[in-house]
Amino acid sequence: MQTFGTRQTIQFKPQPLKVIAIGDSLIYGYGDREGGGWVERLKRRWIYGEKEHVLYNLGIRGDRTSQVKERLALEYKYRGELRNRYPDRIIISVGVNDSPRLGRKAGKNLTDYDKFCQDIEELLNQAQQLCPVFFIGMIPVNEEKMPFSDCFYYNRRDQYRYKEATKQACEALNIPYLDTFDLWTSRGENWIKNHLCEDGLHPNVQGYQSIYQDIIQWQPLQLMIEKYPS
């Protein structure tokens, strides 16, 4: 009687997590000449990790919420790889460039508050239709350094108003939101100034390192990595 060998079980290696980080200069990493920003630092951590997760930096300096909304779908689609495998997660950070006042301290906001609320809601809804979403909030500016580029008057009062609208929109959609504004504020005025560039707007090397540490210790991100693939 003919006998056959033991049937071998084929084991497939899990695919790495593929993530896009989209938004403004906080995503891009402007101001960090050493580490390239928190996204680059996280990218390096994942590249040399066990699962080699993929992270695309899609930050553009000066982008407002409406601009990120306009390019989100195409940015997501263009990161498709073999067999049209699109990104598994989206990290968004945007909003600070909507908040400044133009020309003078009492000028109009660059993006009207009601328009911003509409834009952020539409952006989050659009993103959530593509895949699960995570949001990283803005950081407080140094008002003593304003205006930025001789015309943009950023201030913390408006920042707080815009970030709270974003936070509430995320909560309504069950999108994890990391409140970096409140984290930095809780650390004190001197700490904030020591972690910003001379322009008073962008984090410096130490600032991005701090954001990176906050993010890798953030429970929603830890769970995202631990549970993937589900």
C-alpha cells in the first residue's frame, strides 16, 4: 500500500501595517534638523522593528484643513501597492494654520471658525470611510514671537477654540485624539518656550522628541500595533 508523507502546513508571514500620516508642518517635521520630526522618528522605529510597519509622511507646510481634505483621497489611493492593498490606518494632524489672525492681532481668522468646523467634520468623515483614523492635536505657540512671516498672528485663545472643535468632532466619530495642546500647556510656560523654534510656531529638536515620546506611549497607538493583524 502506497503511503504519503505528512502534509505540510504553509505559514504566511503577516503583512506589515501600512499607515499614512497627513497634515501640516507638524507632520512634515519642520524645525527638527536632527530627527526629521516625530513621524520620521516613528518611521525609523517601525523600520527596525519586528514587523517592519510602513509609514508615509504626507505633511505639507502651511496646509489648512480644507487643503488636506482636498488631497486626502488621492494621497491614500496613490499608496496602494500590490493587489491594490491600500493603507490600513490614517494619522491626521491639522488645524493650527486655520487659526491665525491676518494682518493684526484683532484681524480675521485665516479660516472662519464655522467654516473650519465644517471642514474638519468633512475631513474626518472622509478619512473614516477609507480606514481607521487617529488624530494628533496642535501644540501651543509662543505669542511673544508673533507675527509669523510678518502677517500671521497665532494666539493660544484661538488655538484652543479650534482644537476643542476638532477634539469634539473626533469624539463624536470615536476617533482617538491626542491632546498635545493640553499636554504641553500642563508642562509650564518655560517648558513650552524651550521646546519651540525661534519662530515661536514650530517645535524644535527637543519638541519633536517630546511629541514622539507622547505618541509612542499613547494607548490607542500601542493597541493599534499590538492588535494588528486582527
